[in-house]
Amino acid sequence: MRCSFALMICVCAFHGALLADTYAVLPLFNLSKDKNLDWIGESVSETAGEALGGAGLVALSRDNRIEVYRRLSIRPYILLTRASVIKIGESLDAEYVVFGQFQVTPANDLPSKSRGTLQLAARVLDLKRMKEGPEFREFGAIEDLASLQSHLAWQLLRFLIPDKTPTESDFRSQHRGVRVDALESYVRGLVAVNPDEKHRWYIQATRLDARYSQPWFHLGRLDWRKKEYAPAAEWFRKVPPGDAHYREATFFLGLCRYHTGDYAGAQSAFQTVAGMVPLSEVYNNLGAAESRRDLPSALENFRKALEGDASDPAYRFNVGYSLWRHGNFSDAAEHFRAVLDRDPADEAASMLLDRCARQSGPRPSDTRTEGLERLKTNYEESQYWQLKAVLQPEKP
């Protein structure tokens, strides 16, 4: 039975329940003198965070961490004291914080093609018990960064969720090696501020390693923000199922296809995501794509979205709109009134409420009432898993 997302929130509030454990992965501090290598610490943080999220843990986003650093006036990549780690973790409402440092030793033999040797070290701080876990270390050539940080991420998982961690071979099969220069380009794209600069770094990463999927998602997002839906769809389509961004990429793929008029393709994308995570925004957009195709299943999916969040006016409008299109004027009017209670200036809801009162349904070539389905562009998967972990814990 599908659990209502809104119901999960209400139960948490009623019982005063705490949300599921959250994890913050901070960039490793650069002990080397070369600040141009700071990207390595960011790369390890990104890899570990994606590994935790992929294992079902609630890993806080890089954006969350950047905002907290800004509020606390903490400069990125500085060596953090234990007190600073605790303060950052508490500000992020995290129960566990991963932190550490790395050291790069330049290659002494000039003919060598290696950029030097790399030592990674990370710890987990349990803020609930104020207890530090063991230190996890990795050592090898900089060129092997992808392998080193993946093994470090696997060690962290094995420490945090030993009963649910895949074998190392299975984990590595999902986290294949990536060229170090492609990794560097990708991370420099992440930390860049200017969108054009981001695009340039991401493109370079894909050219250096044509199978590297992480940049594809971010390239899609850049094109999406510019409303360049066709090229964005191509990037999102390339993101494979094993990628940490696969479900979100497929969600935005559906939106891009919808905006380019490919409603069947949009329906297929949203159905794929709905089969994995029952998010209201996914059901809503699935209903919108089906509505554009005049499929009767649209109303059912609009209702699923509304069940997940009965306070959302877009979901309520779409249910009313679908009912109106099917000639159910009385029930449709109730939903339009609810929308107008939230926003009396909603012209579409007001027009359709008037049409309901006159029992006037869709008319051919009436462009004012065509294509009024309302989409959702937010994707809140992490909140869903967080609440589900609290209210539906797995049985031992």
C-alpha cells in the first residue's frame, strides 16, 4: 500500500518524532601547500556523499553545506577544529559528519608521468553520542583518485551500515574508474559560479572520459535552466540507471519532453520514476502528460498527487481540471473553490469555476481552456526517504 507523503509528515509532527539520521560529508582539508589541489577534497566529499545517498542514507547536499559555511563565516577548505565540525554539523541538523584531510607528495623523479602520491584520511563524528569513529585511510597515486575515493566511500558505508553494505566487488562495479583529469574538470565545474564556466568544465570532463556520467546530469540542468529543453533532454537521457542522479535526471527528462510536445515520451519518463519513488510531483506530472494524451488514467494520478499533499493548489487545480474535462462539474467546482481560497487572483480557476456553475464543458477550439495542466519542477526525493525511514523502518 502506498504511504501518503503528507500523512507521513503529519504523523511525525503529531508524535514529535525525529527525522531519520542525516549525514554531512565535508570536503577534505588540503594539507599540501598547493591550493590548486583543493578540488581533490571536494571530489572525495562528492563521491562519499553520493555513495551514502545511493545506499539509502540521507546525505545532505553540497548546497546545504555551502549555505551553512556562508552563515557561519567559515572559509571553504580550511582545516577545521573538532569544535568547528560540531558547529557545522549542528547547523546542518546532521547526526553524523564525515571530515578529514588529504596530503599530496609531488613525484621526485622528473621523468615520471605521475603527478605524485596521495594520502586520504577521513573520520565519522557521531553528534548524538559525541563520539568519533576510526580513521579510514587510502594511499596511492593521484592518477588513481577515483579508485581511492571509491574504496574510502565503501569503508565509510561498511562502518555506518555494516549489514546493508554491498560487497566491495559489487560496489566497485557500480563505481567504475574515471580518469583523474576528467574528475578534476567535473569538480571544477561544480565549484565554479558562472554558468558558462560550469558548462565549459563539464564538457571538458565528458571529452576526457566519454563514459563519465556525472557531468551529463549537470549539463542537462544548465540547459534546463535556460529553457533549452531539447539539448537538456539529450543530456538527461544519457544518465544511466546506476548513476546517483538517475531518478532525478529521468524526472527532468520527462519535463523536457513535455515542453517539446513529446507527451508519450514524458509519460514514459514519469512512469519510470513513479515505479521507484511515489512522489507527488512525479504523479502530478505523469497525470499532466496523460491528460495531454486524453488518457483516463490522468485523473487517477492527479488524485495520487493530491493524496500526497492535499494543501498544494497545483495538485488540487489539476484534479478539478480533469473532473471538469470529464463533465463532473459539481466535484470539479469544489476543487476550484479550494484553489481560490488559497489564491483569489487565480484567473484560470475562477474561469473554470464559472464554467462549472454554467455546466459548460470543453468546447472545440476553445484555446482558453486547453492545456491548463500545472506541472511541478521540484524534486524532493531525499525528504521522502527521510520520512519513510522513520515511519516504515525495515524489519530486521
